[in-house]
Amino acid sequence: MFDLDWTRIFAFANLILSSATVILAFALLIYVLTHNLLSDVGRSFAMLLACVTVVYAGDVAVGRVTSVAAAAPWLRLQWFGIAFIPAAYLHFSHALLSTTNWRSRRRFLTVVVSYGISAVLCALAVFTDFLVSDGIMQLPVTHLAPGPLFPVYVLFFAVTALFGARNVFEARRRCLTPAARHRLNYLSVAFAAPGIGVFPFLVLISAPTFISAPVILLLSTVGNLVIGFMLVVLTYTVAYFGVLAPDRVVRQSLIYYLLRGPILGTLIVMLMLAIPDTQQLWGLPREMVLVSTVVATIILLQVAIHLAKPLIDRLIYWRDRAEVAWLAEIDRHLLTSTDLRQVLENVLVALCETLRMPAGFVAALPPDEHPRLEAVVGPYDAAAAFLQSDEFAEAVAGGGAGGKGERDGQPAPASDLLICGGTWLFPLREQNGGDLVGWLGLAVDSTQPPRAGIAPEERFLVRALLRQAAKALEDRQVQQGLFAALRHIIPEIERMQAWRSTVQYTGAIPLPAMDDGSLVAQPDFERWVREALTHLWGGPKLTNSPLLKLQVVADLLTENDNNPSRALRSALKRAIELQRPGGDRKLTAAEWLLYNILEMRFVQGERVRDIAMRLALSESDLYRKQRVAITEVARTLADMEKEKLQQE
């Protein structure tokens, strides 16, 4: 009776740990497939994890079946994993050694042959009794017996394990840097995990007669604990292969994945197995207790992870915790386009209610572009039409620069207010009183008596709201500059990550120097072209343009008196001329539209309003077509540069 109790205790513990191992192996398999699929090391390790998952899924099924007949198919099914683990071992070690630039066709053929042998052994185990046969069919230690060819599998397993271990230690020996050797140390220790996981099953088959059931179950329980830990260590090591992200990002991703995946799944399985299998529990149906407990566990674990996140992040980013804190602050304070619109809409609503205006808008003023609507309260079409109107253009030209003035002989109701027909216009400036960043307009209610101006008691609130709108637009411009800078440096960061993620080994081909990349491949190339075009006939965006470094510009220096700005102007004009269609010039023909815009807008320097009238376009449509035309010039200039570099 005492032995039977220990058997049940170990059987239950083994069932829980086998379930945890299945969950862990499957979760890590999904993680590797989604993060390291492009790496041969990742793919081979995924094969190992798939084998372990199959083996332990069969173990869990055998532990829960209620009859010996039902256990037999699951015992056979386990051999889909057991048979292929030796080949997966060899494949994994071969892939690892190949990362050290030691590639061998013979070693690759050995891996292919090992998979063929595993497939044959798997077929023998599943469909015949040559490898394994029905053994002791007595729950909870039901297992198969060795067949005539079982020693062949044991020999195959031992040989592949030895060759695999040799490959891993050879890869470690070839490491040049301490960091690489340190990482391979972890992998060398944990490399035996799948073999340890299979070992109890081989013991069950090869020596069932003189080992008692509690000892077998205890051995399996210890094996489950060891393999679970080693699988995590293996995955942690493999997670860096084929990934260009920094170590801290990989480490954080894996830790939170383990917390929210395998650990949560294991807790739920433990609850499901631990709650007594009775009709009622505490006067309630078991299903109700089980569902309530599982839901509570899921919620409480998520709350615990959220509360522990600062502590976990400090442990992960111990050396860089201050910088990571700043990154978190930036993330919390960044304004997306939706955030900006909501802030501005709140300001507009407050102003409309305060001044009793029925509608309003906020328009940003990007550099060298037409005002762009960011937020509207009321009819959108009316606000868009007002921005396109001559009335708005005249008001901006007449008083927008200074933000002060009179209209129609009447004093403006506030020093920073322009009256434009039925619209009050407020210029929005940077906080230091500098450049204009946008306009805020409020539509006068025509059904109400005209207002004499802003009442003294309203001015403080109005100015505060205007400052909020200006600050939001200014912050957005700063963030756009930050995003542009990030788009510029991210390719550099990726190249640097690729360089640092490639570990140097003895006998490896030296790493190439990091290339700064061609100017035409930079994310900001089109923006540089647009800025240079706006200052085509003089200005800092031409004289200080990064495009001055282009080879096509350097080749034009001689014919432009060695003046870099003139050479760049000449290159841009050539790119514009390449947009010219054949035949006689036509102002309204569709094929001539882009060239006409470029030539009239940048080469001739005509006003937008005049160009729109000549081309029979609205100003908004003209600006859209202008962006397309600039994109074509940038593409043409890039082609000119690439052709010049190829000639050299």
C-alpha cells in the first residue's frame, strides 16, 4: 500500500511536469519559428523542439488514458519524436558549426542520411514489432518492450549524440571572443536536454524487469525538471541567431513570452489537474469552480506581470536602466496624428463654446507647403474651401506675417487676430514668438449680432487655448523631425546590429567594413530633392544640401566654375528636363502636367496661384501633383547617380 501511494504521488507529479514540458516545448517551438525561422540554427532547433513536444504529448496522453488498450497507440506515436531526435541533434550541431564558417558537404550529407535512418526507424516502431513491441501494459507505468532491432536505435542514438557533442564543442573552440564562448558554454551544457528527456523512455523499454514503478516515475519526474530548464537555456541561446535586434530586446521578448505563455499555461493545467474530479465542490458544480479559478488565474497573472514589469525591466536593463527609462518617457509623450487631432479638437471645442462660434479649424503650416487641415469642428468642406480661397491668401499676405493690423478700417479685436470676412484667424506661433506653425480659424455665427471683439474676461482663456494649440503643432513638428532623423539613422543602426550580431570565429572570413550606403538609398533622399528644388536659385537648402556629395554633381563642377551649388542646380535641371515628353509643349495635356509643374514652379519660380490658373487646376490638386512630380525627379536623379557609379 505504501509503494502504491508513492507510485500515485510520482505518477501525478510526472503528469504535471510532463504537461508543463509539452506546453514549454510547444511554446518555444512557436517562438523559434516566429523569431528565428531565417536561421538554419533556428530551423534545426525547431525540429528538436517538435520531437520533444511529440514525445511528451504522448507521455501526457498515456498518463490520462483509462485502459491499457488506449495507451498502446500513444506509446507508438511517441516514436515519431524519439526516432527523429538523433537526426535533429546532428542537424542542430551541424548548423551551429556552420555558423563558424566551417562548412562541410560531407557533414551535410551525414545529416541527410541520419534523417533517412530516423524515418526508417520511425516506420519500424510505429507499424512493426521489429524495433519495439508490446511490453508491460499496466497503468501508470505502461511501456513498450525492446524488439530485435532496438540495439540498432540505441547505437544510432549514441553515435549521433557523440558526433553532435563534438560539433558543439568544436564550434565553441573556434570562438574568438569571450562573449561568444560564454554563449556557447550555455549551449554546450544544455545541449543534452532532449537526450535527457528521451532517456527515461529508453530505460522503460530496455530495463523494465528490475526497476520498480516509483523509481521509473521518479526518474521521469527529475528528467522533466531538467529538460524544462535546459530547453529554456537552449532557446535563450538560439534566440540570438539570425536576429539583428539588441540582446536586451531579445531577452525582454523571451522573458515576457515565457511569463504570458508557458508559465500561464502550466498554472492552468495544474489547476485543472489539482481540482478534484467530483460532481460538486463546495456545493458548486466542478465546471463552475474550474472556470472561475482559471479566469481568476489568467487575470491575476497579467496584473502581477504588469506590476512586476518595472522590476523585471530593471533586471533586464540593469546597466542601461536610465536610458531605457527615457525611452519609455518618449513613448508615453509622443503625439500620433490621432493624438494631435484630438488635442486640437478639444481646443477648438473650448474656443467655440467660449466665443460662441459654431465652427472652427486648425491648419498646420509645413515648410514650403500649403496649409494642411489638422482638426475641424463643423463642416470640413467649408474649412477646406476657405483655406483654398483668395480671401485667405490675401489675409495671410496682408497681415499674417506680423499677426497685427487692421482690415477695412476697423481695428482687430485682439493684437493676434485677423478678421477675414466671416472668419476670425489666429496665427499660431512657436512658443518663443518665432516662426509661424499654423492658423486657427473660427467661423462667426451669422445668426447672432456681430461681436465687438474678445471680451477682457475671455482673453486669458483664449490666449491659453491658443498657446496649447500652437504648442501641440510645434511639438508635432519637432516629432516629425525626430521621426525623419530616425528614418535616417535606422538603416545605420541595422547595419551596426548586423555587424555586432555576427560573431567572429577562428578561420572565419573577415567581416566587411560597415558601408555608409549611397545617398540615393537614404530614406530622406526625396526630402533633400524637394528642399533643393525650393531653393533652386539660391538658399541654404541648396548650398547646404547633402545632395552636393552626389557623384553626378561632382562631374558637373568643371562646367559650372567649380561651384557646388551651381553644379547641383544643373543636375536638378537635367533631372527635370528628363521629365519632358516628346513633341510640342501643351499646358493642359495630361502627359505634360508633371513637367509643366516642375518647370513653372521651380525653374521659372512662378506663384502657385498663377500656375494653378494656367494649368486649370485647384491649388490643392496642384500641390498633390507637385509631390508626384518631385518623386519622379528624385527617382530620375537616383538613376543618374547609379548609372554614374556603375560607369566607374
